[in-house]
Amino acid sequence: MIMTGTMAKRGLLTLGLGLVLAGCQAGPQETQDAVKQSQYPQARHSELMETLHGVAVADPYRHLEENTQETDAWVKAQQALGRAYLTKIPGKQAVVERITQLWNYEKVSAPFEQGKRSFYYRNDGLQAQSVLYVKGVDGVEHQLLDPNALSADGTVALSGVSVSNDGKILAYGVSASGSDWQQWHFIDIGTGKPLRDELQWIKFSSAVWDHDNQGVFYARYDAPAGGDLLADVNFNQKVYYHKLGTPQAQDRLVYERPQNKDWGFGIEVSEQGDYLLLSVSQGTDSSNRFFYRSLTQANSPVVELIGDLEAEYQFLGNDKTVFYFKTNLAAPNGKIIAIDTRRPAKANWLTLVPESEDPISSVALINDHLVVSYLHDVLGKLSIYSMGGVKRQDVVLPGKGKIAGPYGKRNKDYFYYVFNSYVQPETTYRFDFKTGESSLYAKPKVVFNPDDYVSKQVFYTSKDGTRVPMMLSYKKGMVRDGNNPTLLYAYGGFGISITPRFSPANIAWLDMGGIYAVPSLRGGAEYGEDWHQAGMFDKKQNVFDDYFAAAEYLIAEKYTNSTKLGAYGRSNGGLLMGAAVTQRPELFAAVLPAVGVLDMLRFHKFTIGWAWTSEYGSADNAGQFPALLAYSPYHNIKPRHYPATMVMTADHDDRVVPLHSFKFAALLQQQQRGEAPVIMRIESNAGHGAGKPTAMKIDEFADIYSFLWHNFQLALPESLVQ
């Protein structure tokens, strides 16, 4: 994976820190209250140099990877500086109040059913965490589990729930401060009393009930040997069976692969309870192996039905020995196939629903039909087929947006789905197979009128001629005069499709007069696996180029200009922000890398980071190293003018560990030659983002919007502050 042209040459250079790039362009307009260089907390600068594949690489802030008193003192000083900067922004409280007002409405999820009970989540508006409710055949609603009671500050959150097939026992996972580590507990649903069972050291797994409701299958790792949850690497996931009423120490080991320490296991039990199903992953590669084991025959072996890591195989259901899968084998946009396990050779595989121009997003077996959710230019489409693959109908949707679901069971003649867009809140519909039509099930009551806003799709051309879609949302009456404050959010990786998603906070941004722009970059799966692979490994630069082209389109089409254009992305999108800062700083007035992967040479050495080598490659590989070095944000910081930057992370992020942000911010502060601020926003008792309580979400959005607005050098609109 060697970059060609000028990028490869840059990757072979010695990365000394005294290098000054000639002809650097000036950054955005200087702020009136810039943070002076002398005000930044000074981290110790070392002369550490490391030779990798013949290239000398500087890593002056590696010591910030270590959990020491020195690091802790620096982090606290950065927290204080960032907090002081954000607190002083004029009008920030008005932003908080508007977001809070918009957020304060009842939210009810689509229901799911087990046994004779239905379950759903409800939030009265501003509760820290949504509450799980249950309703029996009598139609009476009961509160089943309130995660807000698990901690005083709302930072202990539900990480998953699993209800026994008879609807009598709830298994639920909790995580503290946003950690990926989970503990699972059990409740008798009829009495509401907790059971004594407790499962620990679970990560990236649910609890899956056996058919007889006697216990659960789950996957776990060994407890971290070093005791450092933010540093110890997680390998050798194992599958266990826990029988209710017994201690975890007695759980039965079901399957492990010690010779394949990087294998992970997704667990299912077939609807009839006849098979244990293992989707075997390797890193974050969307491809997987597929194994199964009979649960009706004693001492049956694990059968490696699909032993090659060549494509995605998503199990949908089975009719005895016939297994149904969604796969992208020789079909980048996805197709649905049937495999008879008695004749498993590929020559016998049957295609039921062939590949089409629209990629398949999800499939569910409901009412003995295949209900298929597609993406058509990023927007949702829902179609229904017979089990033999004959198309029955397209479901008439309420508009152009995102479809979540469908949610239903094979023996039911109805299902639920959720529709939303950037300006339409999540609304649940119920589809009835008897009538072939949808009916409204639950619609939230909000304090704004969606008809006052516009959300439209445009297309632009990237650097290499690729056509890329982008959604633009704004308030009606917006004038394209090249002067509108604009927030450009994107992700671009891991085959994750960025589709329309409603957030009440976004409405506040639109109310401020802002444009919210979301391009669907390569690296996602908006156009299938080919679109994903076009943004992986040595093609990662395509993702960045797609993003820069989106910014250039917004400027050329007079939506905004570079002094009023903000960049924001999280996780893999935080890597994108690091590339925006280091490659095209002149395009943006402000950039916000959040929980980002910013050191591309060492990410695989911490917690679950090794799994991302299937997406990025590894610096340990001599062929992949040059491309990673060429774009690694931390290693491409030079002395120059940078836009206003707020590096965002959290102290309990054990997925993208905060050392990425620490090292990147320390070096960027040192190398900033302009007047724009480089601050950190470091959350306490928070992780990568999952389970964050409502108040913390609102505060985060308010800080983001205020930081952008302040560095666009704009006064808040009077309509917001009144």
C-alpha cells in the first residue's frame, strides 16, 4: 500500500519538527480574544525519534500516552483552559436554552415483542437516559428499568437488552462513563425483582437466550492483565454459555480460537432454537466467516459452513437445514441467497433476491416474507418479496429520509419502521400485510414547525471526477449570498452509511441561521461495498478529497465562504478532521476533531485499535506504512497558520483512547503560528459517545455551536437571545 506521486515522496521524508513549509497560506481572520501561545499548558517536549522501515519519525509527546501524574496535570490544565474559553463566549447560554427547549419533547421508540409482552423506550424529554417500559396483554404499561436510577449523574447507561423468548426474564447490559466494557444483569419481568446473576468483562457482545429460556450465550474477553482499561489490548474473545442461577465462574466455554486471537464472535440462536450461529469477524472488516452448531443434538461439533473471509454473510433465518443470508459475494450492493447445509458447496447456493442498483441496507424475515430496506442515493426505500424472491410491493413512505427497521417477527403479519430526516423527527409507522399499507403509530410533539425548514440533496464532483451526494438543511428564506455560517459534518469509513438523522440540536443551528451540510463520502456504504473499498487502505485520501470537494462546492455555489465554514467529525470522522486541519487549513474557519484517530502509526497498540488495521492498514507493514505516514494527522503538523481548532475527547474513551487527542493537541498548540485558538474540550466520566446523558449532549452541542459562531466572528441572532 504505497502512495504514488507527491504523497509517497512526503511519506519517505524524515519528519523533523523544525520543517517549515514554504508558501503557507494564512489562516482564518484573527479573533479578538485569541489564546496566546504562552497561555497553552506546556507539555514536556522530547526529542524521541523512531526509525520505522528506514524512515525516522518524531514522536515528541509519546509520554502523554502514559497515565502518569505529569499527564494528569497537563490534562487538567487543558480542561481548565478550554472551559474558560468556552464559558466566556458571549451568548452561549442562549444557545443552551434554545437546544434545551427543542430537546424537551417525549420520545417513544418502536416496540419489540417477546412472548405475550411488548417493550419500548420512553424519554419524557430531558431525562438523562431513556426508560424501558413493558406492556402485557392487558394493555397496562409498567416501568421495567430506569437507568437514571443507576447513577446520580446519569453516566451509567444501558448498553443493551435481551428478553427471553417467553417474555419473562430481562437481561440487560450497563456501561459506566461511556466505556465499551459491560456488565450484564437479569430481572424477573413479572415481579420486577433482580436476579443474582451477573456477567462481567463483556465487550462487543449481547446476551443471547437459548430456546428454553434457561440461560444465555455471550462473548467476553479475559480481564485486562495490566489493569489499565485505556491501554491494554483486547484479544482472544471467547463464547460462553451462562445458566441462570449459577455463578459466572461456572459458565461453560462454548467456543474459542486461541490460534486466531483477532477473531471476534457475533452470536445468534435461530428462531426455532435449533442452531447456535456464529458470525466470525476479523477486525472491522465487513467480511465474515460463518459457523453453526446444532442445539438439538448432544455434543454436536461446530460446523464451518463458510470458512473463507471473502464477503459479508448476514444470517436472516432458516427453514430447518436451509439458511438464508444477505451477502455481497460477487454483488457489492448485496443480494439474498439460500444455502442448504446438507449441500453446502457454492454451486448449490440459490440466489433469491439478486443485486440491484440500490444497495441493500437491511433485511428482515416477517410474515414469511423478505422485507428489504434499500438506499437509493442515500435515501431509504422499503420493498417486500416472497420467500422465493418474487417482489410483492414497495412500501409507500411518508417522505424522503431515513428508514430504521423494519422491526417484526416471522410469525407476525405486521411490522414497525421509523422514518426521519434532518428536519423531521423520528416517527414510527406500522405496516399491515393484510392491507398493504402503513399507519401512523407514534409521532412526537415538537415545539417547531418542520415545514419552516428545507432539507434537500445536491451532488458535486470530487477531485478524481467521482459524483458525491450531499444533504443540505437550512431554514426557509436562506439567501445564497456566499455568507451563511455552515457546519460540514462527515464520517467516511468502515462501511458505515451516513443517512439522514434527526437531532433537535440541529434545528437550533438552523434557527441561528446556519446551514447543516452532510456529504456521503467514500469509505461508507451508501453505494455498496465498492464505495466502501474506494476509501480504505491506500485509497483513504479519496475520503479526504471528497470532503474538501464538498467544502469547495459550498463556497463555489455561494452557500458560504471559508471564513464561515466549520468542520466537524467524530471517531473515524475525527481522523477526517485531523486531515482537514493538516492538509487544507485554508478552507475552514474552525475545525472540531472529536474522539478522533489521530496517530495512524500507533493506533493498533491500544485496546481494540488493532481491529481497525482491516480498514486502515498497519504501520508494522512496510508496504502500508508510507500511506499511513503520508496522512497521519499527528505526523503532518508543521509550523503554520491553522484555523480555530477544538480537539474533543473524553477521559473514559476506551475505544479511541484519548492519547490520540492529547498528542495531537499538544503538537498543534506548539506549531500554531496564527492567532486562532487551539483548545481542548475534555469530558469527565464520558467515553466514545454511547450512553451519554442528555444534559451532557446539550452542553456539548452548545459548545460546538458557540465555538464555531464565535470563530466565524458573528453575533448571535436576536431571535435566539430574546
